[in-house]
Amino acid sequence: MLFDPKPKNQRSDLFDREEEIKELKESILKVPITLLLGIRRVGKTSVLRVALNELKTPYLYLDLRVLEGEGYSKVAFYRLLSEAFSSTVSRWGRLINYLRGVRGVEVHGFRVELDWREESLTLTRMLNNLNRFGEEAEGGFVVVAFDEAQILRYLSGGKGRVDFGNILAYAYDNLPNLRFVLTGSEVGLLLNTLRLDDASSPLYGRYVKIVKLERFSKEKSIEFLVRGFEEAGMRVGDDILQKIYEKVDGVVGWLAYFGFSMIESRNPTVEAVNEVAEKALKLVKEELDKVFRRSRYYAYILKAISLDISTWSGIKRAVEAWLGRPLQNAQITRLIETLVELSIVEKRNGYYAISDPLIAEYSRTL
Ligand SMILES: Nc1ncnc2c1ncn2[C@@H]1O[C@H](COP(=O)(O)OP(=O)(O)OP(=O)(O)O)[C@@H](O)[C@H]1O
Ligand SMILES: [Mg+2]
């Protein structure tokens, strides 16, 4: 179903994106590291999963967002890895042969347990084993997909942060039967996690292919809505479709959310769109509250940008006025950059803007 609120796995449930899936699959075949970039709810996970399922080669899929609620700990990461390996083993049983006998790995049926206390059991070691499995696998490689890879940056190992860039650079040079796909936001992944523009980064100078997912155009967004409603046997007036588009722009996750809610209520009216928007704003609030818990200054910055204050100095002045005291330049810069990293704020030609119209709407009320 087109409006299904979960990420899609099958192309038949996906609207458009043929080009992007083709590009992603070709890149996985040819290049060791591919980045799938895009803002929140633009369809990264769906495009990734459809491509992985169509490739037929074995893959390991890790949704790092799971770690957000678990303090980015090593224990949580190993639990996630155990689950990912178990799920890969249940489809590609021969992988077991490459895990049995490894210290710290226990296999019960299809269930793989990794012991995080075993010092020799590192991510690098597991990738080495996967690489050997890749050699004999159909296609000659295994895909390792990190969904929301910027979260890897927050992982803390036994002796502090894990340098994921190092691990990837090692794999790039030494593990020819692995292909990596990393999804995330442009700034978060490219600049902060992998630091591809930084000569001291372990990955600097290595070729990394980028596939970008953009918002749908207005035409495509309307077509998506029409198709989704048709699927549910509902005819919806043009004014309603326009109204939904106005609320959410071409962000497919929101379009699907609005469509799904309206099918549930069977009430395709302008009032219903407004009601769904209220519900969506509550979701936005929950997501932003997590950010505001880190610092309440984020709320002031978002409020300023939502009121069309789009320059660095304008934002600084506004936040200082609301706070009633001056802030250091570096502090303001760091706060704005974090919002950009989270894909909440975008920088376009030197001006700041809020990427998602619903976040902008909510921010005006802060
Ligand atoms: N091309 C598409 N056709 C139909 N539905 C889609 C498409 N792309 C995404 N969706 C739907 O939009 C929602 C968000 O998609 P998805 O989770 O894949 O995006 P994402 O970019 O990974 O989002 P997030 O930033 O939350 O991780 C889901 O309900 C999904 O089913
Ligand atoms: Mg996702």
C-alpha cells in the first residue's frame, strides 16, 4: 500500500524512485562505499531496502536509530549487530560457517549472539568474517548497510569513541568482498561522520559514490496522493490535494502520513487536513523536544529561522534578545551547525531555512 506508514521493502509499494534505485544498485555493484543522502522522511530507508532486496546478494542491515534510545552504548550496538547477523543467517545459512568458532560468538539455530565483553570481538573482526563469506556468496560480495550512519559517531567503545572512518578505510583497502551503503543527512554524514572534506580523515581521497534523494516536485506529490487514494477507493478533490501539498511540501513520508490518516477517517475535507496537521505537529513536537532537552537555545534558533530571520547575525541578535544576554559567536555557530547536521535546518546560498514546513509551523509557536 502506497500510504503504508512503515518503510517499504518492495518496489510495487513504492512510488517513483526508479532512477535512484537503479543508481544505488549500480553503485553497490561497482563501488566499495555508497552514501544515500536525504532529509528526514524523504524515503531513504525504503529506497535502500528495495534495492537490497532486489540485488539478491547477501546483506547485513543495521538501523542505528535504535541506539538513540539506548545511550549509544557498546552493549546496545552489539545487541543490534547480533540481531542483524541473526537475520542475515536466517536467509543465508552458510554465513554460520564463518561465525562458528569465533571467540565471543555463539550460534543457536539461526540466532547469533555476540559477546560485547570479548575484547577480541571487534567490528573489524566481524567485517573480516563477512568478507570471507562474501567471497563465496552469489555475486561475490556482501552488502553492509548502516541506516542513519551519522549515529555511529556517537558510539562509545571501551576506550572512548569508535572511529568509524578508520574502520571503513580499513575495509576499503583490505576487504574487497564487502560493499557499504550508509544513509543519513548530507552534512551529518559527509562532513561530520566521515569528514570527507578533511585531509586528516582516514577516508580522505577515497572514492565514495553519492546517491541523493530529493523531495518530490509538486506534480509528483499530487500524483502520489491521487494514486494512494485511488488504491483505497477514495476520490479526493483537487483543493484537498493542494492543501496537503501546501502543508508538507514534497516530503513523501508526510504525504503518506496525511494520506493514511485521511483514509482511516474516510473524511476527505479541508477540516480533516487541518486535523491531521495538528496530529503531525504533535509528532514534530515530540521529535524536537528530544533536541531541546540538549539545549533550550535550539528552540530560540528555530523560532528565529521560522520567522524568516535567515542570516547568522540576525539569528544571533534574535536569540540574544529573547534570552536577554549575549552569546558567544562560537556557541551560536555550533548550535546552528548541529541543527543543520540533524537536517532540521538547511543552508541555502548562505541563508538558513527550516527544511520541513511542519517543523517551521511548529517553530513559529515556540
Ligand atoms: N517512494 C515512495 N513511495 C511510497 N511511499 C514512500 C516512498 N518513500 C517513502 N515512503 C513512505 O514514507 C515514509 C518515510 O519513508 P522512509 O522511512 O523510507 O524515509 P526515511 O528517509 O528513511 O525517513 P527517516 O528520516 O524517518 O528515517 C514511510 O511511510 C514510507 O513508507
Ligand atoms: Mg529511515
